[in-house]
Amino acid sequence: MRIAICPGSFDPVTKGHVDILERSSKLFDKVIAVVMVNPNKTPTFTKDERVEFIKKATRHIPNIEVDSYLGLVADYAREKNAHTLIKGLRAVTDFEYEFQQALTNKKLNPELETLFMVTNQEYMYLSSTIVRQIAGFGGKIEQFVPKRIEEEVFRRFNEK
């Protein structure tokens, strides 16, 4: 079975993330979207909320599994018997960082390959940071996040 991992913070999951997951699901038998937990960062949404958001946003994709992990993605891949990491690229600046990560992951897990997938041009500007900024100012986010999570994301920023 060809298993790929699509790691990220997904804080929150965007339509760009879903696009990468949909396209990846056509290339692999199973794709695991894994919320990577970074103890040095304070996300807006809890790990469990982010996992649930991805599940809701991808329930139409039969071969997607959603998980979370605290540790190195190279170790996670080994545990899941996955040999491919999928990373979405929006711009050249993404590539520089992701290239460094890919080389490091290859050192940590020589069986692991990184596949760079160019983001659909419709989402090239889109990031979770932009979604948080727009929602934080009460702006409309329906064009940026999946409909199934839009209300929950917006509510988090406008609970006051």
C-alpha cells in the first residue's frame, strides 16, 4: 500500500490545504493528514479541534486519514510505514524552507521522500495566518475555509 503523509499545523485548515489533500488522494492508496504539535507554538485552535476540522473538511475523500503527532515527522512516517511526505508550495519562499526540511527529514529517515505539490493558483496567496487575521477583524472567510468549518472558525474570533 502506498501511504503518504501531509503534515502541517492546519490552524485552521484552508481550502488550499483541502485542494492538496484531494489531489494527493488520487496519487496514493492512503493519505494521512497529520496535525503536527509544536510545543514551542501556541495555536489558535487545539490539536483536537484542528483534527476535527480536517475530518469535516475531507469527509468526501475516502482514502484520507486524520491524525496528530508530537515529535519528528520522520519518526511518524516510519511508524506509519509511509515513504512520502507531501508538501504544498505557494511561492519560492515556501520552497527554501521546505527544501531544508526535506533534506533534514531524509537524513533522519533515508526511506522518506518529499513530494512538493504546487498549490492551485486559486489558493497561492492563502494561508492559515491570513484566515486568522481576516476572521479576527470580523471579515468574511467563506472563500478561504471549507463551508463545514466556516462558522466554527469565525465564532472563535468573534466570541467577545
